[in-house]
Amino acid sequence: MPYININAEGEAGMTVYLSSPDIAVPANRDVPSPASGPAANPAVGYAEALHRIEGVPLPDAAGNSCAGVPAFQGSVAELTAGLLAGAAAGHPAPAYLCWAHETSAPHPATLPAMQMAQALRLKAGLPFGVGQQGSLATVSAAELLAAFLGAEGKRSALLVAADCVKPPFGRRFHRAYPKGDAAACWVLSSEPPGDYRWAGTRYALCRPLAQPPFKWERRHFEAAERQVTEAALRLAAGLRDGDVRRSWLVAQQVSAAFLREIRNAVHQDGRIRLFERAAWSEANLLCADPLVSLRGLEASGELKRGDRVCLLFAGLDYGAAAIDLQYSKESGW
């Protein structure tokens, strides 16, 4: 398996090594799990991620300008078509296909995961979706697929993190960054090697507010923003643990205030570096957001063998979750 793969749009990907398939996710408290289970098992597998952003700036349903935010007019299945074609090239048919999503299809009967499976001509694989937990769905989906592969001895699984914002939902929500459309794809396999070692997942979930999000006033939004920021800071603080030369934090683009607090905390610790992407720097790409930023970090050439990377996913009405990785290649991209 080559270290770098090219998808249908000519974009480079990366590989991630999964060291443990175990899952332990309590419903209402922080979950520090340095290895997501027992001792790391070097025979479990890896994940290959290919990233794609497609679309042009469009106004949202209320007519507000969304310049600088990627917006796709088609369906989620259409957004991911080229991405999936690249992921399927040269790989065995996956046993599972999971669509991780924060948004929903306008017509649930279209079953985007089924459409993706049909596009891949996937006859024997099991397609399904993971949602209803904001952008944390990507973390849950990765854990589920890793567990399935470990428990059933299958060779590979496909994770698609993709969102398209459609009416009646708008792209803007109080002071949060506007929501953009994007997709990322991982091929999870039981066969190593990988460019990253999977070091575990961690969760810091928030207490739901009394009012549902569609009824939030400014004070509700600010309370939720404070909650998710505090949750994210607790996870970021975990990067100080262990004997690691240096750590990278790749945080979701939730809002300007959220990133400002993350930035201030990181600047106080010289061992942690915050990477902020240049492309779509004021857009939240939902379930694919930290993966798109990670691609920018790879392209920067700053990653060195042994560096720890924390992908920090966050949602205002759910909390934060982290995927911890360790870079295992000899040099940057």
C-alpha cells in the first residue's frame, strides 16, 4: 500500500494506524482514554484519508452573504462521488460503509449511505449512517468501524464524513462561523502500515441547555459557546501528558471566540502548537472540518516523525471529542 494516494481530483491523502478497536463512551461525562482501550495492538490496521472540498459561495436561505464558505448545490451523494471513486481505486471492496454527518438529507428516504454504496457497486458491504451528535459523529463512526473490523475479522471499511446544508436550515447561527459543505473519506483496514499511529479518543460532553437550539437567544448561544470551549480546553490540556517531543492541535472552526480561547491556552504552553488552516479560515466544515485542516498541516511540511496530533471535533449543543494520533513518517509532506 503506498503512503500517498491520489483521489479523482488529484488530491493527496494520508494513512492512519489504528492501534485499538475498543470503545468506551459514557453518555454524560469526560472520557479520558489514552489508548481507547487496553495496550496498543500493532496488528489491527490503518486508515487512509482522502479529502475533497467542492462548491462555490452561495447565499443561505435568508439571503445573507456566505462569501468564502464552500456551498454545494447537489446532494451529499453527488458531493462524495469523485471522492469515493478515488478511495475505491486499488482497494478491496469494504465490508462496511459509514456516513458520518451533522446535517441531514432533505428527504431521508434517499438514504445517502445506500446511494454511496450503489455508486461504489458495493454488493456485499453494509452501508449505514451515524448522526444526531453534531460533528462528534466522525469520532463515533471511526470507533464503530474499528470495532467491527476487530470483532469480525473483516479487511476494510469506508468512513465518509460529509455534510451539505440544505433548507430549511441556514448556514448562519448567531456568532458561530457559517457552515460550509465538505467531505472527507477514510479507508479503515486491518492491514498496516500507516502514516499515523492511532493513540485513542477522548470525550468531554456538555450538559444540554433547557432550550433546543432553534429557540436559542443570544444568551443561550453564549452559554453553549462557553460550555463547548471549556470542554475543548480540557481535551487540549491532555496533550501535555506523556513524553512527546511536541504536539499539534487541529481544532474545529466553531467560532472566532472559541478559537481565540484555544489560541490563548496553547500560547501558554510551548509544547503545543495550534494549526489554523488558511483555506476557509472562517467557515465550519462540520464533520469534515478537522480533517480538512489536517490536510493543510500535512501540506505545510511542519510535521515531524514522533509528533502528536490531536484532531479536536466540537459542536455547540453536544461538546467536544478528540482523536489522538502520532505521526510516524520520516518527514513532512
